[in-house]
Amino acid sequence: GPYGSWGNGSAMRVSPVGFAFESAGEVLAEAERSAAATHDHPEGIRGAQAAALAVFLARRGTQRPEIKRELETRFGYDLSRTIEEIRPRYGFDVSCQGSVPEALIAFLETDSLESAVRMAISLGGDADTQAAIAGGAAGAAEGGLTAEIEEEVRRRLPEEMREVMDDFRARWPAESRPDPG
């Protein structure tokens, strides 16, 4: 049950919500429901909503500068920093407020799924969670995994997880939209 957590786990697991609903309002409501199951602190909910909305907007073909403005306005995150500015002082931080903006910056600064994940990991800290958040949005923007990455991922997963991937893709296919900016 919920325990007042403001941790970034709520944002790490929410990317599918950005694919599953057809309006920003629905995405925000379902992201809150997803977070509140365990992370019912306002920061846990805000982090999940920001990550899910980034995926939703990216999936819909919204350009990165507009996604940035929407996330800054709606959630009050400072997304004006760069990864190069953040990296020297960044440390392990499991809070939404201390890791979600950084993960979103990794997405906003890059133009591919692989580079977004690498950029998020390069910060150190809670790197797997930040990579999941950045990768969710970048994957939505770029139409999913490259064939090479997908092949490697599938090779490493047990059959039941490959079936989950296939079922998800069949129900909510990624829309590939080029992002010139």
C-alpha cells in the first residue's frame, strides 16, 4: 500500500501510461493512480505525471522544445540546465524532485533513444531509474527501439517477458515521428 513515498520509482514505471491513453487529462489522472498505489506523496505523483506526460507528448509528435515548456509550466521543473552542468555535482538521489528533471533533461538534450539512455546513465546516481525515465520519453519520440537494440534486449529476456513486450506493442504501437529540433 501507499506509504508517503516521494521516490522516483513512480516515475520509472509509468511510461506505459503515456501510450495507453488518448488525452493529456487521462494520462495525468492514470499516472496519479499508478503512483498513488505506492508513492502517494505529492512529489511521487508529480514525478510520475511528468514522466507519463513527456511520453504522451513525444508519442503524439510534439517537438522537444514544446515538451520542455509544457513540463516546466505544468510541474515547475527547471529544465534549463544541461547534463554537462548537472554532472559534476550530481549524486545518488532517489527522490522524484532530485532525479526526474535530470532524466527529462537527458531526453530533451538528445535525439535518439540510445543517446538519451546513455546521457541519463552518465549522471551516475540512480542511473537505471533515470535511464528508464529518459528512455521512455525518447522511445516514444523516436518510435521505439532500434532493431539492433531490440534484438539484444529480446535475446536477454526470458520468454514470458518477450511475450509482455509483444502484447504491449500489439495493443499500443509506438508512433515513429521525426524530431527535427
